[in-house]
Amino acid sequence: MNEIAPKPGIKGIVKKLSDVRETSLLMIIILCAVILTFTNEFFFTTANLQTVLGSISINGILTIGMIVVMITGGLDLSVGSVMCMSMAFAAQAILSGVPPLLACLIGIAASALSGLLIGLVVTKLKLSHFIVTLCFMGIYRGVVYVMTAGKSISLVSTLKDMPKLAFLGSGYIGSYIPFTFVIFALLAVAADLYARRSTRMRKLYYTGSNELAAGHSGINTDRVKIGACVACSTLAGVAGIIYMSKYSGVSTSAGTGLEMTALSAAVIGGVSMNGGKGTVAGGLLGLLFIVLIQDAMNLFSVQAFWQDLIRYVIVLLAVILDVVQETARKKKNS
């Protein structure tokens, strides 16, 4: 007769939850939010919370794409430039008389093709994601400068006749929740559920964990990597369209530095730089932590150069923590 395994007690459940990176990070975020609520009267206000949600939206979409690529063992430093290129294509199409929906699809398609090109160069020439995407970061930014002659594109007057497109980036649900956040939330939930339940997503983890073994098991690792690059760039294109709508135009410097925000968020959220480890939920919690810290520094009027220092110190500590945890896990399994 088989014995029924005892149910885990409260201590066991708490210990299990404490071992999850997302749980620890969530508790830290809640603690920070509580402290800010009692130390700054402007934190828990409608205007500030809307600012926080708006900051999460565009960066969050970029972060989802970065997480997908990092799980395969790569990274994409070109997402900021791809985002800017997407909105440049869309804006030029709109000014040329192309219907708004088609113009937006043109911008997103251009981003998807850019990701395909990156993926092909990485896989067929066997080059590292770092070098390839670093080069394409400059190439795609150069494409934007060529398309715009180095000048910003204004769509302020144009968007007045396109209320649906304007609502995409500036609208609110119930006068409180930015519509951009609704789009991001839907993408985040869909991406997290897909990552946890999809067989295709498991191929990304297998490829990132051990590419050679994944290849021997029948997985087309090149196709997996290319798919990840296309997904990342496509999401960057979506973020670009939202950015264009939100700010009523295209700045040639738009997206600069956002690749580091996405990368930092992923690392803080437990996505391994070596691939094969991490979740969408964890990476987005990492982004929420970054946005919360950034918001706190703004509320307390911390000077800009201190903000950069603090932000990158936090990222460095997250990387060190990831290495320590990985080393401890290997010793435990050996």
C-alpha cells in the first residue's frame, strides 16, 4: 500500500517561496513602495503613479524581447535603435499619406526584418550577439539619420486628425490607467504564460542551457536563435509605434540607452547572462524595481550623475548575486 506524502507545512511553503527569485524581488519592491509612501507625500498620488505606469510600458515591451534573446544565451544591444527605426518608417509613411494602421505595420515589419538580419548574421557566421548587435545598434541609428536627414519628425498636427493613433500612446482607461500600460500588461501576461506552458519556448531554454546537447536532441538551434531575434526586434517595433504616438513624433535620439535598461531589468529579475535561466515575470519585476528606484531619486531630487551611478551599482550587485547563486547551485548538484 502506497503511503500518502505529507502535505508541506507553512514553514515549508514559506521556504519554497523564499527560494524563488521573483518572490524575494517582489517583497523588496513592496517594502520600497511602503517606505516611499511614508517618506514622500508625492509618491502615492495619481499623477506620480501614472508616470510610473507610463515608464514601465515602453521599457517593459523592450524588456520582454530582451528576456527572450537572453534565455537563448544571447543579448540584443540594438533594441533602442530598432525602436527608433520602426517609428521613423511609420512616421515617414504617415506623412506620405499611407493609412495609419498600414504605416504602423510597415514600421513593425521593418523591425522584424532587422531582427531576422541580426539572427542570420549571428547563426550563419557564428558571431557573438554582443558584437553583431553592437554594430547593428550603430547601423540602424544611422538608417534613422539618413531617413530623417538628422532632424526630428513632428506629428503633432497630423495626429489631431488621427484620434485612434493618438489614443494609442496618450489615451487613458477610466481616466486613470494609461492605455500604453494596458497594451504592455496584455503582452506581459501572454508572454509569461507562453514561456511557462509552450513547448516551443522550452526549446529556447534548452538552447540557452546547452546548445550542443540541444542540437544533438534534434532541436534546430539556429532557427530558435533567429526566432528569438525576430521576436525581440518585433517587440521593439511595437514599442516604437507606441513611443511615436505618445510623444507625437520621432526624435533621432529616441531609444538611446534603453537597451541597458532592458538588460539591467532582466539581470535583476534573475535572467542569466549565460542563457537557459529566467522568467518573463522575473525580468519585468526587475524593471519595476528599476523604475521605482528611478522614481524615488526623482522625487528626492537626486542629481542626474548620482542616479546613473546608483543604477549601475544596483545592476552590478544583481550580476554578482546571479554568479553567486549559480556557483552555489552547481556545488549543490555536484
